[in-house]
Amino acid sequence: MTTKKKGSKGAAGAPAKESRADLRAARIETLDRDQLSIFLYLALRPAEAIALLKRLNLSLTGYRPEALGDVEKSDLLADEYLGYPEHRKPILQAVEKELGELPSPEESLGRGALVLGPLFAAEGGTAKAIARLLVDPELSVRQTGLEVLNALADYYLGEPVEPSPEAAPEEAEPRAPGAPPPDPAEALRREAERARERAEGAERERGAIREQLQAARRELAETHAAVGELRRSLAAAEAEREKLRATLQGTLSGAPSAAEQRLRKETQELKDRIDRLEAERKLLRSEEARLKVALARAQGDHAHPEPPRPAPPPAEAEPEQPEEAPPSWLMPLFTREFYDSIEGWDRRLQRAAFQKAMMLAQDHRHPSLRAIPLEGLPNLYRIRVATDVRLLYRRGEKGNVIEVLRLIDREDLDKWIKIEKNRA
């Protein structure tokens, strides 16, 4: 095989111009989201996909681009391409860079696409397609198969494999006198029919998985809406309880009224229901990720490990007699901002954040906490939860309260401090 180097000139001395295929002719914006996602997955290397995500400032809440799986990266880029036309150019340029020069489609593939197309979509499709070329009755087609092997050898081994001299065509099997000659297109038609059947089976499997994934997404959206509604109901119940407490404070005895007891019971029931819905939402997210992996496998991707299911919540310990609080103990107040900030983190970091908050309440001067004040923000401090994770808190003005404010990535800390300074 010979390749033409850049800058080589023809006989007339002018730079040779090769016709190239324009990827815009593929109109990939007309693909649906799953089709575009798998195309980007196949076309882009992981490093190039990460660079694109950073350039377009795309990620999932609580995750860096490097921590996302290959399918999640492709999904984000596909959503961005279809939803924001102004961001299509850098994505298309990255794909063109990865694919290199495409041969110009001067002639259509014709009926050959009915055979080679389904073969490439199957598992091990490259080898199947090459094998089909090598068994073709046409000498020129078999030679094309050898040239494909040479190109793969150049790519993977760094040196071409010289094709062996073309063997003499095998002698045809003797046929009975007067029998009609065999139809050379019959084998091709049978191969195309088998490939079409395999493609239809894969398409049916892909459709079933897509329906399951859509159902899981709908159920997850309904759970999100139910959680939001319950939170609003809980906030209204708490506001009503505080209003009743302020009204009846001067007239009622120390014992809680029946109305207040009822509100407390309803509030606790709402909190318990929110906890259950949150657990269901995590299970649905895990199921959605599993269905994405199954969909990718149905399309011929490499196998991915199934995401682990969330562990069941630990059983509540039996209540014990409370101990005397030490003089250094402070009451922790977990703000709404804190609960919103921990939603994107995994359970390990959520648990570590609560453990650090409890240590702060026990003794905020403990040397292991290494609390550092935030410059320019009075009474605001940060402590280290993990390598790149910090917990922000405020010491109350009365001195006996610690407000737990936010669990934040270390890279976002400076931005948050600027916002707080401007707000102050």
C-alpha cells in the first residue's frame, strides 16, 4: 500500500487536491438522541470527549468530567448538540478531527451496504465484514479485503502486511451436463438475508430496552415531582406550627396542645415519606444507569459493569438514656442550603459530612478538624471532609450554635466566597 504525503505535487507541480467527504452532508442533527450518542461514543476518544465537556462547561451535578462513564459523556454531548445549535461547531470539528479524511462518496455503495452495514453493527463486525470480502467470488472484491487488512496492519502494527500473490481461482465443481450455471448473486442474497434478520433482531431488542429506559425516566420524573410537592407541604406545615406556637405561647401551659401535637405528627410523617421517596429516587437512578448499559450492549458496545445498587439503610438503634452534654458541646443547625448541596454527592461523602458536623458540635476546637476561617467573611469557617471536598459552617452570634452551610468542591470554594462577599 502507498499513501500520498501532505504537500506532494502532481506532474504539473501544483499541489494535489483530493476530493473529501463533507461530514455535514450526513446531517447528524437529524439523528435522535440515542443514535447521536452512540455515534459520538464510537467517533471520539475518551480524552477528546473530556476536553469537549470542559470546553463547553458540561457535567453532571457533583461529578467531574473525568469521573463520568463513556456513555454518560456521549449522552451529555448528544443533548448539547441537539439542544443548542450554537455549540454544534466545536463538536462537529472534534468528530472530523478524530475521523480524519473521509473518502469522497463519488459512487454509492449500492447493494453492498445491505451486507456490510449490518455486519459492522454486529459484535465482531469488523472481522465478519473482512471475512465476507475475502470469500467473495469476485477477484477485485477479495483484493479489496486484502487492502483493508493492510490498512489495519499499518494502524495497529506500524508496518504493512504485504498481500500474498493471488492464488489461481479454484476450479469450479463439476456440474451435470446441461445443468444451468450457478448464480453468483445467490450467495450474496442469502448472506444479505441473514444479515437483515440479525439486524432486525438487534433492532427489536434495542427498542425494548429503549422503552424500559423511557419508562424508568418517566417514573424518576414523577418521583422528583412528588418529592418537591412533599417538601413544599412540609415547609407549609412547619410555618403553620411556628405561627401557632407564637400565638399560644403566652396563654398555654408548658404541655403541647392537641393542634401542635397533630402538626408534629404530620410533620414527622412528611419527613418519613420524603426519606422513602429519596431512597426510591436513588434506586430509579441506578436502574436508569443499568438500562443505559444494556442499551449500549444491544448496540454492540463493549461490556460495562452493572452499577451497584444502593445499600439498604441501616437499622435504627434503640434509644438510650441521653448523657450529660460536655461544656464544649454546640447545637448543630443544618440549613436548607446544606441539604440541597449534598444531593449530588455519593453516600460515602454524605456520611462523612454528617460525621464532621457531629465532631464540630462536640468540640469545634478539636485539632483533627483543622478549622480555617474564610478571609473577609466573619464567623465563617471551612474544614476538610475529603481530598477535594470542604464543609462550610458559621459560628452563631450567641456562641452556642453552629450553622452547617454547604458541602462544596474545593475548586468551587473561591467562587462561593466571592458571591458571599458581594452579598454581604
